[in-house]
Amino acid sequence: LFGVYGVAQPEKAGDMCTAIAKCLTGMTSVSKDELAKAKAMLKGKLFRQLDDDCHLMQDLGTQVLLSGRYGSAADFAKAIDGVSEADVAAAAKKLLSSKPTVAAYGDTHTVPHYAAVEAALKA
């Protein structure tokens, strides 16, 4: 299950949809530098969250409830380091091969029709 959530002014909703589709389709080819930056950002966020006792306890509880065990930040950092460009491309291709679900609320006059969103994700 994968989701993207966006909020925009009504007149910019179409532009937002286009930008989201461009980002998602762009994940099918990721450079070494892009992946290294993404890994560093994710690990930085992971380690910063260790300073928040509330978040740490919530994370511990969620992990134990869902998997029966607790993985440390170091365990997750090691898993992050093991991700390759090919892994990201394969995950993106799998994600883009499924039918999207689109929901819009409010003034949706510039939100593209479902078929246009689907076509943009296939491009």
C-alpha cells in the first residue's frame, strides 16, 4: 500500500497532480547521488527521532504489535544502506503498474480526470 497526499489552492490542483505524477514516474531511474542523498535524509530523520521519547515509545509499541520484535535505529540504518538504485526502480515500476486511486475534495475544477492521472503515471 502506497499513498501520496497533497493540498493545493483550487487553481493549482492540476499543477500539483502533474508534479506528483512527474515525481512518481521519475523514481524509475534514480542516480547514485540521488539515492545517497535520500538515504542520508532518511537516516538523519530516523536518528533525530531517537531524541523524542514519545516518538520512540510509539515506534517501539508499533513495531512490537505488528512484528513481535523491535528493530533498533541501527538495524533500520543498515537496511537503508542496503537499498540499491535497482531496488528503487523495481519498487517504482511495481507501484506504477497498479491502478491508482484518486480522491479529491473541495473545488476540483482543475483536478485532472482519472484517465489523465492514470495516463500520466504510465508515461
